[in-house]
Amino acid sequence: MSEASPTATLTIAPGLREIDAHQKVGRLRRYLSSALCVSSVLVAGCTDPNERASPSESRVVRYGTGTPMQTFDPHRADTGPVFSTYLALVYDGLTRTDPENIGKALPALAQSWEWVDDVTLEFELRDDVRFVDGEPFNAFAAKANIERMIAAEGPRASTVASIKSAEATDEFLLRLHLSYSDPTVTYNLGLSPGMMVSPAAFDDPHLDLNPVGTGPWIYDFDSSTIGDVHRFKVNPNYFGGHPLGRADYEVRVLKDSRARLNALVSGQIDFAVLGPSESEYAKRRGFGLATRMSRWMGMTIIDRNGEVAPALADVRVRRAIGYAVDRQALADVVFFGFAEPRSQPMATLGRVEELDDYFYYDPEKARALLKEANIDDLHFVVPVLPVASAGYEAIQHYLKQVGINMEIEVVEPGSFAALARTRRFPVNTIGYPNYDPDSRHLAIWGPDATYNPFELDTARLEELAARARKTLDEDLREQLFEEYFRIVVTEVYSLVFVYVMDVIAYDAERLVGVRVSSYIDPYLREVTLLPEVLGE
């Protein structure tokens, strides 16, 4: 494959501008030649770009995901793509999150709720719901689920830690007693902690593989193969009364983005999350694209005390990394324009406008900070997923120009999260979605956060987050989180480079209702076949 010409113009996705690649590619071409020529690779690996496989006549919606199923027990499950790809098909929560605002709760199994006082929350439940095993859903079942969820101490239990007890005050009235005021509890009960399982299935040892919920689909265990394909049949007794379950579902596990693109082009699946280069190619092949700017790429410095990499204890060194990287070049070249330069992790609650471009490309300033800190030989290792390697190779290049040797260790998806919770690496590179700041504190920056393995003392952040979590005053919450994120950015707890646009490519001749969720993948419940495909 020949190197790109230094005077070439790089054409990115339609609707985005063309960039003059003379300067950008000159900077990056040593390690991004494969990214710049990716279209040629894709054409070679797929069928003729002027042809597409004939769409299947099947009345099945077929989704290709890179996320393997972990468990169908919601009280022992995490959120993220596992939640929205698998659990949300077969379970309902007491609430559901607003597609446009993950921090807002909407009715689901609970049709309404009200604060009785600052620490008491009462839900009025639907009276027309049954679990797929025929058991009725009511306040007694909901109470049992809340108690089971608390006892299970699952990965997301901390998000509803304010719940002290549950009480069925009537057949369809559920009252929650909290230890403190918690404005986040209503929308967190729309995620895995609030999903309702038939109490008759609590003791089923196979619940993790055979879900018993109230959702629009029923898992077809007999025709599914764990790790390969998962099939879901329409729940004929679903209470929703809307066209969510008109077609069966098939979820295929295809861990590699290139494999998902090829499956889409060959007609084996109808839609999938793709990377930037594959998305640009899919667009040219005539597939529809749904996009959302919902996560950030960067580094979280988890070893700020310098146990593994002593130099990272100096904030000047961490800031030097921030100034060493050309964010605009990353967005334009690595992500084909499907990204925007940013310096702060939050886009909603807690966002401070002037922090968006707090860091900018200034390699001389980076060198000066390293000299001031008396650092002349900084070396550290970062874990990187295969799909993200091109971006971190670009960052590696920039850091090398200012005298920092960042070594990349490519880690398979199945072990990545577990390694990020150890002290093996001083930095993690998780592409965190831009969720609400309450859950981000519990996951990333809090003293007991899931991805704070060095147990760094973040007393001021903990104080601000605790105050924000225990007030129902939204203005006060905004003020507290603005101070919180000034610390995260200026003290370089996390170093954000770009906001990445997640892209779902889909067969517009078969599907409607495709859009990207806050969890990167689509809102599967909203996707359905076109009426002509359904035969209506």
C-alpha cells in the first residue's frame, strides 16, 4: 500500500467538510497510513462497492454487536451495552431513561411517582402487567425485587445505595424509604437495578441464561448459542400496546467492527455499530447512518500518586501530556471527522464552557512543563482495545515529539475492564460514555470508584459529589458539579482529547426507528421493520 501523497485531499463523510491533508497527514502519516487507506482495505475485504446483497425476506430484526452477553440476571448485571443490548429486550424497569436525557426518568412499570418527603418516594404501578411465566406484577413483586437487588450487591447497586427499604402500601403502590435525598434514584431504577424479575424465578439457578421478565421479547434459549447468536421471540402478552414487538430479534456477536461491516454488506445483519472508517465506507455503499456524540476518548490518570509511574504524580507532567496532542488532527484524520476536539468530560450537567478547549496543541509548552518538572525520561504503559489502537498510536506519536515514551499494550475486550481495575497500568483508556456526573463519580473519580484501583484520596470531589447527590435543588447541583469538573480538568484527573461520534449503520430498505442510545448501541426497542417488509 503506498503512502498518501502530502498534497492529497482527504474526503470524509458526506455532510462534513473536506480537509487539506497536506499538513495533517504530514504530521501523522508515519503511523496512520493504514487509516488513510482504509477504504481500499475495506473494498478488498467486502463485495463489489456497486453491489449490495439482496435484503433478507425474514421478519426478523438482526443486530450485530461487539458486546457478548454476560448475564440475564439484571440485579447482578452492569449497565452499558450489556444492559441495552440484552436486558432491555426482556425486562422492564420501574422507570425508563429519557432517550434524549439519561438523567431524566420516564414512566415504565411505574406510571407515576411523587416525593412524600425528602427521603420517601412513592410509585403508582401499572395494574395490567404479567411476567412471561404468568405471575402478576404488583407492589409485592416490586418490593421483593428491590430487596433482592439490595442483597445481591451487583455492579450497579451503588447507584441506588440511598434505598434503605421498600414497602407495599397497596397492591399497586410501592413506597421506597431512603437514607438521604437522592435525585438520581428515579432514573437509576430505569437501569439494571430497577429491572423486575418474576419472584418465582429468584431461585432458578439458570436465571442468568434464561430471563423471566415483563419485556416486549422472550429469550429463545433453545435456538440461541451463547457467544454467537441470541434469539428473541415477540412477547404476545406485552402490556405496551405499541408496535415494539412486531418482529422477532436476532442479536449476533461480532466483536470486530470490520466483521460487522462485512456482515451488513453481505445481508447477514440489518444494522450494527461501526467505527469511523467503516462508517464512511457504509455511507458510500448506501446504508443509512444514525449518529450521536456520546462518549469521549482520552486517558484517566489513575496513578496520580506515582506508584507505577512516579512522574505522573506531578500535575505539570500530566498537563504536558494535554498540550502535546493535536486534538483537531485526531478528529479529522483518525476519526474521519466523526469526532470533535474537547478537553472536559461532561457535555451536560457540570459542563463549564471555558473548559471545552482548556488544553490546546502547544508542544513547546509541553516541553517547558516537563523541563520545569525536571523530567527528561518519562515512560509508561497504557492498555488499549484493538478498535482504539489507531487513535492511541497517534497520541503515542505526539508524546514522543516532546520526549514522553508511551508504550501501548493491546488488550482483548473480554479482559480490558478487569485489567483497568488493577494497579498494573498507571493510566486507563476506557472510552467513557458521557453519562450523568453522579454515576461518573462512582465509576471513575470517587475514592471507592470502580476504576480507581489505586484508591486515590479525592476528598474534595467526594464532598462535592455527596452534596450534589443529596439535594433536590438542581441549581445547587449544577454549581457543585461545575466546581467538581474544574478540578478534574485542571488537575488532570482525566485527560480528554476528543468527543467521539458513535455511528450505527443500517439497511434503510428494511428498518425504521434506528438511533444511537447513550450506551453507544441503538435503542433496540424502537427499531422495527418497514411495513412492506412486515407484509402490512
